[in-house]
Amino acid sequence: MLETIITLGSFVFFTALVGAITWVLTRKDDHSSSAGYFLAGRSLTGGYIAGSLMLTNLSTEQLVGLNGAAFKDGICVMAWEVLAGASLVIMALFFLPRYLKSGIATIPEYLENRFGDSTRAITSLIFIVAYAGILLPIILYTGAMGLSGILDIKGILGITQDATASGAPDAGMSGADYGILWGTVWLIGIIGSVYAIFGGLRTVAVSDTINGFGLLVGGFLIVYFGLQAVGGDGIFSALNTMQEANPDKFNSLGSSTSSVPFTTLFSGVLLLNLFYWCTNQQIIQRTFGASSLKEGQKGVLMAGGLKVLAPMILVVPGLIAFHLYGDTIANDQAYGELVKNVLPKPLIGFFAAVMVGAILSSFNSALNSTATLFSLGVYKQMLHPDATDDRVIWSGKVFGTILAIVSMTIAPLLAGQESIFGYLQKMNGLYFIPIFSVVLVGMISKRAPKIAADIALITGFAVIAIFYFGIQPLTKGNAFDLNQSFYDFHFLGLVFIILVAFQLLMAVVAPRDTPYVQEDAGVVDMTSWPLAWPVGIGLIVVVSSIYIYFAKPEVIFPLVPPPSAEAAEVTIPELES
């Protein structure tokens, strides 16, 4: 009983502490203008940008989902983190200068400047539908699963029954578990909504940064205590023990049956990474609030360096859990089980508070971004062009409230997915690929017309949806089953190439009347950070070195087939003299 009181007390204390510090630091901020509410008054410095980028990304779909993927497939899933370092270099050096020069608040706004109002409208709607139906519910679901496991809410409530109750969607989840899932989802959703709807972007960024420090400390504590549980004479000894016990888990080159096959690093996986870190509104909105290009590049590249280190807390715990528990638990239960078993009891409440911070970070960032897309891209652009700032902000708060309720309702229905992280990446492809193709062509081609962009957005989204929901289910269990990650990611790469080629062809066949010339909006200082290129090149070298160090190409591409058992028994008789 005393341990439970300590756990819950520390959880409530640290959660309240973050809220109090955030309020003190942001209580005098400008929340009455669009720039102040949606872009933090363009006042964010490198540290806040890096912290907010990291915490928006490092939520429970990463802590729970990616560690669950590592539990199943091994270290090859680090691709989602390590490649992010390279993607952020491209963001800092290529994409960010173009975004800040335009003075935009959203990606659809950039596309309107480049192509036209119809392109902005289509992109805004795609983003809103995807965030509402995919991203926000997954954040809430994984957050609730992780938090309930770490705090052992079922044990605290004294619930012991295991029978599956009517109405629970997952045969492996009892009615009590499902009820706890609903309650936790709504608790997280309500708290996160308060941050996003009433605070604005700077409130989100400040709380992200505070929680970021706690998450890094807590994440490394899990690794430390987890490696101690493995045994040995120290951390490196424990890692060697794990590697010797399961060498196949320590290959950076994923097999064709893993969730991240090696060849897909050059197609769908790379493209999803580039979109996520270069054009995903939920992530890069805080970079639009940079006080200058120099500060923006500092923050983005700082985040790139942290992402290279992220596998320590997002992949290694999954490997530790596999070593300790084997196949006795499900993939997405691995992280919560490890935290509950290896972390000292007084620290569990602290880490649960950090987990809530990570959950809230991703949820309120996505909610804030979606409200921004609606307010500026739909309400003001399409419905009320003459609306005042007060009305625009009001529309964002109302829409955000409705969206939060819808997301909290959908989230528990995700129970029963085989791999929630795999499901997330697959669904992301629906909108990542078409939007990224249009943004990229808009930057590299001055003649690509609006009609080409509009067709690419609609067709790309429709084709990928048909493949996912029409073709793949028909092939399931057949001789040529297209439901593996190998086919998912290569298909996305093929669609991307076709969409880009189509737009570039249209730039030749039916070009826009005049070449596009980007104008400087003059909203921030566009002086580049002198160390941007050296730091960027250094990060690329580090990423390549990590892959080379852990690479075991003979596992993926065996040069000499191993001898068969029959061949081993054959002997060559001696020649008679």
C-alpha cells in the first residue's frame, strides 16, 4: 500500500510541477493574435525548437511501439531513428530556408503560394482527416496502454478478473482492461486538450522542453536498470551477453521478413522519414516559429544529433525485454513490463509522469497543428476570408475541442492490432507520399503547374488507399501475399516516383504561364548558421558509421550457401597407389 501511495504521489507531483512551470513561463505570452497563438510570436530559439521536436516525436507510439518492434525484429528498427538524423540535415539545409523565407504558418499555405488555393485546400483536408483518424487516436491508445501498464492501474484498483467481457474488441483484453483503457484515454486527452487549445504553440513548446529533459533522464534510467537485470560486470558486459545470446537481434540490416527490410531503407522508409521531418505539419510547425534562420537551423540540427542517440531509449529497452522475457509477452507490452519490473518503485511515479508528458507532447502538438490547419486553411481561407484574428483563434479552439472528443472516442477501438507501430507507419504512407511529392516538386521545379499538384495529391492518396484496403486483403494467405512490410514500403517508393515523374512531365507538357519565383516575406532574419553545413555533414558520417558497425550483410546476402547435412557426411576415398 505504501509503495502505491509513493508511486501515485510522485506521479501527481511531477505532472503538476511541469504544468506550474509552463504556466509561469508562458502566462504573459501573446495568445490573442494568429502569429502569437499559432507560431509562438516567431520567438523560438534553437533549444526550444530542438526540445519540442524531440518530445513531439518521442511519445508513446515510439516508446511503446518502437521498443515493441525492436522486441520482435531487433536493432534493424533503429532505421526510424538513425535515418531521422540524416533527414533533419536535409530539413535544416534545404527545406527550412525556403519555409522561413515564405513566412508561412502551415505546409498547405506554402503550397498555396507555390501552386494555388485548390492545392492548399486539398492538402489541408488530407492532413486534417489523417491526423483525426490515424495520428491522434494512436497517440492516445499507446499512451493509455503504456501508462496503465507502468502504474499497474488494474492492481491499484484491485481488479483481478481475467474473463473477457462483452463488448471488448480484443479477445486478449478483459472487460476491466478495456474499461481502464477508455478511462485512461479520456484522462490523457482532456489534459492534453487544455494545453493545446488554450495555450497555443509556445505553451506546447515550453512544456515539451521541460518534459524532454525528464524523458531523457527516465529513458536512460530504464536502460541502466534493465542492463543491470541482464547481469554481468557492467553495462558493456550486459550488452555483450545479450548479443551473444541473440546475435540475430543485433543486425542493422533487416531481413525481408522484418518490419524494416534493408532494401526498403532506400525507398519507402527513407521517404516516410523525409516527409516526417521535412513536411509534416505536426512536427515542423515549431520550426516556423523560429526567431531566425540561424536559430531554426541550430534547433533542427541539435534535434538531428539527439535522434542519432535515440535508439538508446527507443530500441535497446526492447532488446533487453526480449532477453529477459523471450516470447512470454506481446510486442507492445514489452516496454511497460520492463519499466514495471526493473525500475525502483519510488521512480515509477516519476517515469509515469514523464510518460504522460511525452503523451501530452505528441497529442497537444498534433491537436494544435490540426487546429492551425483548420483555422488558417479552411475557416479563414475557404469559409470566412474577412474573419478577424479573434474569430480565427476561436474557430481553432472549437474545432480542436471537437477533434479531441472524436479522437478520444476512436482510440480505444484500436485495441487488438498486431503491431501498433507497424500500423502507424503503414497508415502514414496514405498521406505522407502524395504530399511530400508535391512539396518537393514545388521546390525543384519552377514550371510545375497547379493541376499537376492537385491530381498528384488526390490520385496518390486514392491509389495507396486502394492498395491497402482493396488489393492487400485479397492476397492475404495466397501464394503471392502482398501484406508484408517489404511490399508496403517498395510500393510507396514506386508511387512516389510515378507522382514526381508525372508532375515533372506536366511541367514540360503544360507548364505554368510564368516561372515561380519565391519572394522573401521578410518576417525573420535569413542569415544562415555558419556551422550548419559542417554539422550536417558530420551527422551524415555518424549515421553511416552506425549502420556499418552493426551491419552483418552475410545474414541478408549469404555469399556461400551453408553445406547441407548430407554433404557433410560425404567423404572422398583415398586413391590407391
